[in-house]
Amino acid sequence: MLVLASAFVCGCASTPPDTKPNLVSDMPAPSDNGMVTGAVTSNYQLSVDELGYDCRKLTGLIQVRILQMRGYENRRHPTAAARSLQSVATPIFGGTKEGIDPDGQYQRDRAMLEAYNQRLAVKDCKTFDIAAELAATTDATPMPRERPRAN
């Protein structure tokens, strides 16, 4: 009976859980060096689908992501011990990996924002002041700014 129970537990642990996609953790990772100390460099590679997004879609995606990321510096983050325990327990019991590397996730999200904002500029759309919008302490929806025209 004990052998049967342990086989059942091991079998359950080996099957991936059925989870819904998460906007934050299921996005593709940027390529090498998404962040440089003190400065943001966007090495996020836009997919073929993302390259086809119009100004409205890109603007909406940026607005949602900024609202999700705002206040990151002021939020309490899990301790290293809690993240380690989660990383060990997740493969055994299943569950999400979100929260294991909050700083890395923030860097990937920031690189994606920069890439989307650059894409807005290429398409001659209104762009965002991402640093200012992320630093804002309000819950107001971030709004793009009119791009200055070259004379």
C-alpha cells in the first residue's frame, strides 16, 4: 500500500500543472544583456506578431505593463530563503515559478517596455517617458506623449 501511495505522489509531481498564462512571467525573455548597470538597454527581440502590432495595441500593452510594474522598488520582496524554498518545492508539488527571481523579471519587463516604446517611435506614434511613468506614485493610467518633430 505504501509503495502504491508513493508511486501516486511521484506521478502527480512529475506532471506539469494546468495553469493559465501569466502576463508577467510567460513573456519571452530578452536576448543577452537585457540590463546594463544603471542604464536600460533594450535587447528584447520583438516577435513577428509583435512587429505587426499597431500603435493602439502597443500603447495598451505598455500601459498595462507600467501599471503592473509601478511601485516595484517600494514593494516588499520575498526573502532569499523563501525563494529558495519555492524553487525546490515547485518541481515536487507543482505551482508557479513567479516570485523566484523578482529582480530578473523586472529587468525583462523593463526591456520589453523599452522595445515596445522604440517600436512606437519607429511607427511615428506617441511614445512614453517610461522612467517617469514607472516612478509615478499615482494609479492614473500612463499616457503617451506627443513626439517632438525634427525641424
